[in-house]
Amino acid sequence: MTRRKVGGMAPTTHLVHVFPDGPGGGNPAPIVLDADPMSDEEMREVARTHGQESAFVLSAEPPFDFALRFWVPNHEMPMCGHATVGAVHTLHRLGLLAKDRLTISTPSGPVDALITDGNVEISQPQGTVATVPTTDVVNVLGITAADLAPYPIQNASTSRVKTLIPLASPKILDGLTPDFARVRELCDELGSTGLYPYAQSGDQAFDARQFPRSSGYPEDPATGIAAAALAYGLLENRLIDPERPIHVRQGRAMGRPSRITLRLTPTNLWLGGAVS
């Protein structure tokens, strides 16, 4: 069976900013093309050098158009939403894609991608949602129960589990000062890969922040997989109309404003946003 390659040259790195929503915004993502010859340690070194989630484009067997692997400074990840969007955008911009609908092999499973007028969306499977205890989450975030919105704290997942923490206002969200030394321990107790506090900011609009379990940095300016998980938590809480797009803003407290747009369907979810 013929393996499909994208590019066909030595590995090259392209830095993009995914989901920007203003000057300095978005989540930087190094995209490495033609990464087949690279070892695990070489991939990890790219992530360490840039201090960011990095995506590596590899050849794949049909029916996949190509494969992706993802590394953060501390470890490999099964899926990274913004890096996948960034990789598809980079390949499209360079004229290396022959079609506008793609199937990508990732460690978490197949991911579809759509390109419409240069805009990229990627698929995520239907999410799972479960309620989790409140006390330790409140303590680690440095807030009180009065700062919470009247909805449960939830573990939700499409590709990786994120702990969704509903707050009473965007102001409380922006003012969070977590005890970062305890984030990993709490995530381990909850079976989560990151804390994702959020607050409603408008009609179908929500602000969020992500404090990852152990990525090698304390906060993430735009997290597609967490936003996808949030969409299913919001659906469970009846806070959204599933027939209309959902907008999640992130990164503002870091000075890196970002916006992720999500669309729910009866069978899955699509997430996308700007790339620069």
C-alpha cells in the first residue's frame, strides 16, 4: 500500500499563531513538515525550544491524507486542536493539499478537516461529561464557593479530559491566581489533563482560561480541545442553543487574546478560528 506524503523534503518548521482575536493574540504553534525522519527526542526538542505545543506532519497509509504527532515541552500528546488547525492551514497556504476535505491520522484517532474559503475547521467526536467534587477545585483556584456560577463542576472530554469550572463573571475569571504547585496533583485526583474555568460573556459567548496539568507552562492562551469539551458541558447545562455557533474567548488575561468557534452537529463537533 502506498504511503501518502505531504511535501517530500527535509523537515522544515513554520511558526503560526492559531485563533488570534487581536494584536499579539492566538496560540503559537510550530508546525514541522516532512517530519518522518525525526526521532521522538528531536520532536520533543522542537517543543522545548519554542516552549509551545508543536505539530509534526508525517506520511500515512490511505485512507489518511497525512498523519500528525504532537509534543509539548514535557511529553507527547494524543491530540492538539490548535496545532491541527495550524498544520492544515500551513499545508493549504503552501499549496500542498489537493482537496478541501481531509482525513488525518492522530494518536487519538481519525480527525477530519474542512477548508472553506481558506478557513480551517477540524472535527471532534461527541463528548462525555461527568460531575466532579467542588472543594479542592475552589481551593486551588484561590476562590470561594460564592465565585462559582450555579452549575456543576464537570470533567468533559472529546479527546482529552478537561475540568470545567463555571464562574459567576468574566471579572472573577480574569482575576484568578491559581496555586500552580497544586494543579498537577488536583488534575491527577480528578483524572483530568487541565483546569478550564469559564464564565458566560454574552449570547453563545464564553470566556475561559486553561491551566494544564503538566505541559511545561502554567497557562495556555487558546485550547481547542478544552473549548470542544466545554461545548458539551454547556450543552449538558442547557446554556447554549446547539443549532448556533459557540464562541470561546481565551488568553485575554495573558495579553494574548484568542477566539475559538465551535459548531455542534448531531454526531460530532467542528472547531476552528483564524490563523496568522
